Amino acid sequence: MKPLFLIFLFFVSTLYAQKEITPNKVVPSQKQLDYQSMEVVGFIHFNMNTFTDKEWGYGDESPTLFDPKKLDTEQWVKAAKDGGFKELILTAKHHDGFCLWPSAYTEHSIKNSPYKNGKGDIVKEFVEACAKYGIKAGLYLSPWDRNHAGYGTQDYLTYYKNQLRELLTNYGKITEVWFDGANGGDGYYGGAKETRKIDKKSYYPWEEIREIVYKLQPGASIFSDAGPDIHWIGNERGIAGETLWSMLDRTKVAVGDADSDYLNTGDFFGTSWVIGQCDVSIRKGWFFHTTDDETVKTPSQLVDLYYRSVGRNAVFLLNLPPNRDGLFADKDVASLKKFKEILDKTFKENMVANAKVTANSQFAKDAKFSPGNLTDNDANSYWAAAADKRQASLEMAIDSTKKFDRILLQEPVRFGQRICSFDIQLLRPGGWQTIASGTSIGYKRLLRITPIAGSKLRINIRDANNTPALSNFGVFKAAGGDVIN
């Protein structure tokens, strides 16, 4: 009997000594974890279109049109930082092919514009301003070029890769490179003035392009319809699906040729972790137009988009277009500042902070996995159910004299996305009442309900693909300007 007893002791000691729950097969990289924790990032569409009042330039615009007389990249960065942004992405080159840096490979650039008598370099000014104020800097380089005579041939691909190397070599640390899917169509093309169609699945050597990015900027994240780090959410309204998995099957998507519904929900069975990014402009257009002044999104509208993006396990990418002077308009700046103020006030007081939490299941019966970890405001600590469970319930007391209308849940996503279905119940005089429910959680799930009060809260995890785990839970009262939609 002694050998069997020793085996039993070894098994028990191994179980109790387990340091972490077993991760899913598909998990994020540390770079992706860091990226999603930024939550809100900014896009800056500023280029030739700002001066021609277009959204997509044809490619025949003269560089002499580009003349921002009061350009101040520090004004951009300070306004974005006051709005809570952690990163900004600049359109170094849009579809018309005009370059905001003095590229050695084309004359269609800022070096032939009136800006600083052709001696300016807005990419340099932008990156330096970001570094000065502690904001990360990303760059957008349109794969399409309606100016270049060789577009559609191998010559253009060589040109494109050379420009990418310029941007990733000469300007210090770049944290994101953004590739969109608008490729091929009519254009100037060096005077040809014709329509050129390309095979979006085979024309661009995407693997080679990604290798260039990672070699020159190892810490950079790459955005495209197909990732590999971040993917388009499938619309330009800034809204993620009610259910959003951070997994995709990347063989099902291609840059410029992806199913919007698939991107909007992710893939429960996906084999790659690719973060969803929700892009939208603060104005009607992506570039500044004086006729768009009345379309500037209000702080409440921005807060609503935050819930529909970050609150659904995605990243919120808000476009902020400078005007022809090279400045953010006052109305845009004011909206950004108030947006952050509303969010800060809403989430300042967690009404269950450090509350005593009980659970009907706990992993390894180790204090490291205590249900109390849900209310300690620490994303690294977490509660987990027993290894063989796929359902669990947790309860906590709450001040019954205070109403709340916002609920926050977070999973420890370094182990993968696990919870598939849940609901929240509140104990009221008439008994337990279901007040909210959902499917996926991921990095962050925010739920909005009508104001309500009760004495106890219950989290019911109805289904999971692995051991259920939660890192944070909170309930809050919305501040003024944070409205239910």
C-alpha cells in the first residue's frame, strides 16, 4: 500500500502546486496584451485631401497645393493625450500617393510643397511630438498609389517596399503599421489616367512586407483585414459585434477581400489570436472638410462608441483630422476632453471594490485563485473554477442604498478567451432578478442597464470552453453625459 500512498501524495502535491490554469491553444502574445490594454488609439488623416476637399485623391494633385501654415503636431498629441489616447497613427501616404516625408523615391512629396519651403518633414515632427508627450507613434502607408506610374507592376512593389523601409528606419520607434484594403481602380498613374485592377490575394507580397516591418521594428503591431496582430472590425462605424472572439482563421481573410460579418464577430474556432480594432471618424469624413463641422461627434456619442468597441473586447480607433492650418479644430478638441472626463467619472468608484466574494468552485483550492481577486482591481490576479468545471457561480454583497447602471467583467486573456455565456443577477426584495447577460467577455466586457439597486450580486457562468476564469468585476454609476443607447 505504501507505493500507492506515495503516488497519491505526489498527485495531490502536484495539483496544489500548479502555478496557473491550463491555457487555451490560442492565446495572445505579450505585445498583443500590451496593445489591447491601451484601449483607445487615434488616427490622423492629414494629407493632400485636406487641401483638395476630397476623401480619395486621384493622384494628379500638385504638391504646391499642400500648405499648412500653422501646423503644430504637438497640438495634435496634447489634445489626444487629454482625451485619453495612448497611440496616434499618421497617414504618411494616402491613396493619392503624396508623401508627408521627403521620400528619396518620388517627387510627389512634401519636399516639393510650400510647407517650410520644401524642407519640412511632417512624419519626423509627428514622431518627435509623440515621444515628447509619451504617446506611441504609428504610421499608415497606403498600399494603393494612384500617382505612381508603375502601380500594378513589380516596379511599384519595389517602390512600396523601399518607402516602407524609409519610414521604419529613419524615424525612431514605430509601434503600429496600418495597411488598409483599398487597392486598385481608376487613377492618374503617371499620366496614364486609366483603371488598373490587381488581384488582391496575390499582387502584394504580404509575407515579405510583414517581414520588413518586424525586422526593422520588432515591437511594432501590424494592422490589416488579415492581421496578423490586429484586424479590421468589418465596418467604419466603430462598432464590434455583441459577440466578439479574438481568434480568426487567417486563411479565410485577405487584405481588401474579407467578409465583414466574419471580422465583426471573430471565430470561436479560429487558430490565430488577432485583436479586433473599431475604426470611425470623429467627423463625417476621414479628412477635414469645413462642411463637416456640424457632424463632430459629441462626448456622449464617443462614450457610446467606447462601450460598443472596448466594451465588447475590441480597441477603439478614432480618427481626428486636422484642418488646413494643420490644427485640430476647437470643437473636436473639446469633445475629446469631455469624452475622457465622462469615462473617468463613471469608472472612478467601483461599488464592489474589495468586496468579499464567494464561489461555488475554485481552482486547486489555492488562495492564488481566490474569488476575492475579482474585486481587487488587478488585471494580473484572477479567480478560476475547478479544472473539470465549465460552469460556476460567484456572489458578493453590495450596498443596497446605491443604484448602479454599468457592469464590467474581464477575463485573464493571457490564458485565452474562455467564457462563452454568462448572466448577472441581483437580489431584490422579490428574489433574484437577471439584470444582464452576454456571450463572450475577453479583455473587457461593459454592460449598460437601467439604474437599479439590490443587496447581493451573482455572476453565473453558463458555459465555457475551458476552466472559467475572471480577473476583474465591477459595478458603477454612470456620470453625466454617459447615456444608455
